[in-house]
Amino acid sequence: MAERHLPVRPDLEQLRHQAKDLLRAVRRADPSALAELVEHHPGALDPVLAKLADAQLALARSYGLASWTRLALACRMTDAIWRDDAEAVRELVRRHPRLLHESARGVKRCNWGPPLSYAANLGRQCIVALLRGLGAADLQSAFARACLQGRIDTARQLYALGARPATDALMGPAETLSAAGLALLLELGAAIRDGDGNRLAPVALVLETYARDPAGKHRCLELFAGLGIELPDTAPMALHRGRIDRLEEHLRRDPGLLARTFPHAEIYPPELACHADESLALHGTPLAGTTLLHQCVDFDELEFARWLVQRGADVNARAAVDAEGFGGHTPLFGCVVSQPFRVGLRRDESFARFLLEHGADPSPRASLRKRLRFVADEALHEYRDVTPLTWGERFHDRDWVSPPVMRLIAERGGHA
């Protein structure tokens, strides 16, 4: 059975319902429910004799917590922090002092950290002051999380309490495209480097990160440019930077620019420490060999896409096809298997609607292959002769597939 993932803000009432649902499924001998109970219940339990407490225990352990009691405490602590209820947090710590130093969500691997760091993620300054006063020790982690999330007032509060930028401090806000966090850390004297001393690593991370925040990426790159880091004068970099003035100049010099396809190394320049491995530049539908319009789809640059189409970009332009026959997809494919959808930035169909309203074919065919990274299945998957709809239907990880876009394409006559 696959492990469950506890949300950042778990809901105790919802978890109670899940436990009851699990018990009901066990009692009707549902195979998956029985397997879950056997896998996660620590005792040799006869499913026929299972009670609600057994289902709750199995559920808690499937989420990575030792007991239902610990899961309930995690829900109460995180809920109190979200509600900015300092008194509720104080009472929880008074009754359960260990909570001060354990993950707020109760799970072993949680980058949101103990309650102090968790509160810093949300900018809960009263709770930050309370927890530090009660003896919370994760000051550095809390400071890093505040910078990563762009909680600048909270980061300054933690700095005043003694936190200082780590040697690789810029990597956090580079990952989340928090220009405000980067600017604060630079103001406080943070070095431009990663933990190994690579000065270009934060720049590469801004370009290759899973996060999608066009305005944030633009500001991050301008910060680095202002500090003397030389960014290539190319059309893809102009798009990364949000520099229409540079795109206009490139188009003036090269009237065929909008039909050009760009190799991976021009989109993610190795001279900026970007990886040669295409899968480490985190995106949805493959980008190597694509036009600027394809790149706009993945970067969620809808306004730039409008600008390109107004100047003659072809909404049915095809990506380059490699020696093994993979490629040839149009920008619409990128709306179906979508990084902006995966990270929650674009959950609607507006980008696909824009392309279709400007003449995009709903059923072009192409062959694609894709390897996702930092997921359970990192294998390379191949999809031969697919339309946008079959690309979405067959794609091996549903978290990347946009149902609103799939519905819209079907409504517009798209077919498998």
C-alpha cells in the first residue's frame, strides 16, 4: 500500500471520517482496506474484530505518525498556529512539552519543522515570540523558512532574536522564487553560493526550480544581474527575466525568432550551472527543442504568450523531433501535463483556452517521453503517437494532469 501524505494543515475532523471509512471498508472485506490494516497495524489483528481505535491507529501510522493521539495533537497544534491562537499553542506546550521540539505535523520528514519554524512559515510573529520564550531551539530553521516563504517581518524578528544567514541561505528563496527573501538575505550579508561554494548554484535553482511565480522569478534574476552575475543575452533568458524590451530587440535582429526552436542548453544555460540532465530542470511537458510559446506555457507567462501571438507566433508550432522520433508537440500539450498545475499556480484552463481561441488544433499528434524527478516513479516513460488528450490520459503521474484543460479540449472537439 502507498504511504499517505499528511497535508501541511491536517484537518482532525476529516481524519476521523477517514478512519471510519477505513473501518467500514475493513468490515465489508475490501481488499485494499484489509491490506492497509495489516500493513500499518502493529498487532496481529483479526480484521473481523477490528474496532474504530484500530482503524485510527492504522490510519495514523499510514501517515507516518506513531499513534492516533499523536496525530490528533499534530492537528491541534498546526490548527492553533494557522488561527494565530497563541494561548492554544501555549496550553498545548504546557500539557505536552515535547511538542516544542518535535515536528509540528508529527511526521519525521517535514520541512515545515517544529512549531517555531511552522509559525515562521506563516508569519505568526506573536507565536514565534511565545515559542522562543518557552525555549524553542529551532531558531535558524525558523529564520530560513521565513526567508524562503517571503515572511520578511518575521525573518527580521528572528534575526533580532539571534538567527543569522547560513552559508547556503540563498538556496531556500531561490527554490521558492522569493525575491523578497533573497533581497533580505543579501542585505544581511548572505553570500551568493550553495553549501559547496558554487556562486552560480542559486541562479541555476531559480531557473530550474519546480516553483512557478513569473514575477518572483523576474525579480530574482534582476537581483542577481544587479550584483554582477552575467546572464546570457538570449531570447529564452529574456523570457526567464520577463524582459519584453530584450525580446523586442531579439525579434528585431531575427525576424524568424518566433518560429525557432531552442535546445535545452539555451533554455537552461550550463554556463549558469544548470544541469545537462534535462530531467533536473523541473517542468511538465518536455521543453527541449521548443519555441518561446511552448516555454511560456510551462513558465506560466500568459501575458508574454499574448505578446508573442500578437506578433505572429504560431499556436500550432511544433517542437523539434529528435533522432528517436520524440518531440513534435504543440504548446497545447504543455497545458495538459503542466508544472503550473502541479504546483497549484494555474488550476484553471485559461492558458489552453487562449491557445484554442487563437486557432490551436485540439488533436495534433506527437510522440513524447518524460522522466519526472523527486517523485516515487523516476523512470523514463514513453508515449508514442498521442494527442493532447491521450497524453493526459496515459501520463503516469496524475498530479501533473490538468482536468479542466482535458475537459476544455474535449469540448472543443479534441479526441484520442
